[in-house]
Amino acid sequence: MPLEDKDKDTPKSTGDDCGDSPGASNASDQEPALDSSGEGEIFRKRQRVNSPRKNEPMASPHKHATFEELLKTAGLVSNMALAHEIVVDGNFRLKPQDLPDNSIEKQVRDIMHKAFWDSLKEQLEGDPPSYDHAIILLGEVKEFLGSLLLPQQERLRTQIDEVIDLPLIQQQAEHDALDVYHYGNFIISTMAMLCAPVRDEEIAKLKDLVDVVQLFREIFRILELMKLDMANYTLQSLRPHLKQQSVDYERGKFQEFLKTQQDGLELTRKWLEEAADDLRSREPQQPMEGATSSTSSSPSLTPVIILNHGYMRLLDWQDARLFPETIVMDQARLQEMADRLRKSVLIATVLLVTYTNVGPIITSIQGFPSNLKHHIDTILEGVNDHSAIMPNVADQVCTDVDKCLKERGIAEMDAMKTDALKSQVIAAGDREHSVHKLLDSRARSFIKMLMSGPINFDPSTRIPPGLTTIQPQLLEVAGQFVRVIGHNRTVYGPFYSEILGKMLNIR
């Protein structure tokens, strides 16, 4: 009873698919050395994940990961959680570390940097000038450039060694014959050869700098960015390999975790049982002849149907409930997806209610739908309780409608129509509102279709009626959800198969 479905194509605009890859089962021999320290805590933290979502960051922690945290001498990935992030997040990128402005770390770093650059400026402007700091800088730049080279770039490595010859530079400094700008120009031309296209403009601007201190400050800043560019390029190149490796790796680590627990699948089992019970309650079936009430099940229920329904229920997970053990690493990501889905459905509901109340004339006005959508999205940004903010949304809708009608010489709404529109918009914030409930059901059905639908089709052609106004948002959420769920199904399929087999009495 396998639950490890073949890969599904995700919407074109949503990034990489992360289903199982060919050869994954034979990947263990090639697996890179990864630090497994603290991995049991990844799963044990489910015992502590019960705080309200409003206290949790909207973005996953990996958004703020630094270069030093990720790269190791023996390999690229440091632990299971990071490998998982790289595989399921098609947009995973390393970013520069931004310290808070009021943090002690930033203050100390800024003071030290300022002291160094001030000292360099003082040395170079001295009479006679001193080049001690300048020589140190050139040596560090040489090492920096060397770290950006690929193994096959031996000729360029030799050229860097010959030009930035530190003993020769020391001799030039002792005879007051050191031309710092000469070396600066060579460094700039070398950076231009090594950088990604996105850095071309910044490097070109270096040639216009005449102050040597400012020049080298900018050189170091751009070199740091180039190092991140190289790391991100390596990540992109490694992702297909990680897809093959991560399935066996994550599954193996989870099996190790289970050995340390009395019942490490308790929450997972409960989650699947609740999904099956919910399906039975929606489609009640008469027990099969000879079956007891405790063992009977609907003939229409299959392991895949139950599992898919369980996945969809994650989009309505209560904040205080513990996530299943097999889902815990994606908890923050799934909660963020659920928030984005609810917000998008609400926007679509408000737009549809507005069009219905004002009339078809408003939908034909170029630019109005997108402007109104943007304004509503701005009001709802960061708001968890949508019902509380709906009066503000209603006021904005009426303002936008009146402004649009007035600019085109169309009679504005009278007070009665305005009040009626406001009331309808406010009511649309209730998830039990008929239009809201219908669009929400259609959006979830669309996502569920992507999980089990045909492989090669364009999902943008299957957007349900009423949801075309949020098509980009819906495709993004659906694609990310299918990608995460596909990877989860592949990794934990054997565990789900065993639980569901016992539940449905499948032998």
C-alpha cells in the first residue's frame, strides 16, 4: 500500500517541485557528511510548540540564516533541518546578516570598522605615509579572491598570486613606491570577471571612486556579496543532489528519533484518525456485513484519500494544538500558507461583493480591480483577526468606488447604496458568509486537485470561478503547499502506510 506518489508538476510560477527523485533509495552511499547534533530536538520541540501564532515570526527562521551558519569545511549542509529547508523551499537563499540597529553587536562592529578605516586613512595621509594597514587589506583581498575561484581557474589564481605579491608589495612600501590604486584597478578587473551579472553595475562604479579608503570599503562590501552569490549558486547546483539524498536521510533520522520515544507517532496517528473520522461523518456509510463498528470503514475510503484529507486539514490547524511529529519541521511554513490563503480568499470575497453591489460598470474600468485589491491587501497586512478590521476595509472600498466613478463622470453612490455596500463588505469578513464560504471551498478544492490531479497540465487554466482576481496568490500558495506535502509524503510514506493499513484493516 505505497503512499509515496510520483512527482507532481507544480504551478509554473511557484518554483521547483520537491517530490521523490529517481535513485533516492540508493543515495546513502554518496551522502555528504552532515552534522546531526541537535536533530532529536527538532522533533522533541513539538512538545513545546503550543504558543499562539501571533507570537511567532511570519517568516521561517531560515530567512535570516547567515553564510557562516550554513557552510562547513567538509560540506555545504550542516544538519537535517537545513537540508529540509533547502529542498522544500525553492526560493531558499543566503542573505547578508543584518544586525539590529540598537544591538550591542552592531555597535561594537561599527566602532571597530570605523576605527580601522580611520586608521587606514590617517596612515595613508601621513608624511611620510604608512602602508601597514594597506598591506593587510591587500592580503585579505587576495585571500577573498582566491576563495571565489573554481578549481579549474588555475591560470587566474596564478595571475592573482603574481600581481598581489605581498613580499614585493612590502618592499615597495618600504621604498615609498607603493601604488595602491594600481592594485585597486587589478582587483576591480578581477572582480568583474568573477562576479554574477547582478553585480556588474556596482563593480563598474568602483572605477569612479578616487578616495582609496572609500574604494577599499566598497571592494570589501561587494566581495562579501559575491561570496554569498557563490554560495547561493552552489546551493542551486546542489539542490537536485539534495533531493535525491534528503528522502533517505530525513527518514533515517526520524527512525533514529523514534527509537528514543515510547510512542513517537502518537500525534501523527491521531491526526490521520481524525481525518478518517471527518470523512466518514461527511459521507456516512452502512457497515459492511459482518463488520463490527470498531473495524468497519467506508468502502470509498482509501489510504491516499485519508492522507490527502489530513494534509488539507493542516490549513485549518488550531494554533494551540501540537502538530503531528512528521509535519513539525514545516509547521511555521504551513501556518503561514494558511494565513495567506485565508487573506487571499477574503480579498476575492470583498471584490466579488463589491462588483455585485456596484454593478458591472465598475469591473470594466481599467485599473480599478488591481488598485482596490492592493488597498485591501495593505489594510489586511499583518492582521490576524480579519473581522475586527473589516469596517476599515469597507470604508476603503466605498472611497475607491466613489473616486473611480467620479473621475469618469459617473454618478456616485447615494447614502443608501453606500451603507448597503459597507454592510455587505463587513459581513463578507465572516468565514460563514455564503460567498466567503463558497470561494474558500473552491480554493481548497483547487489545491486538493493539484495534489492528486494529472501531472502535465497548466493549473492557471483551472482557476475556479470567482478566484481569478487572486490567481497569482492562489497559484503561489497552492504550488508551495503541493511542494511541501509532496516531499513529506515521500519521506514519511512508509509510516503513513503502516498507520493507515492498521486503521483500515488492510493487510
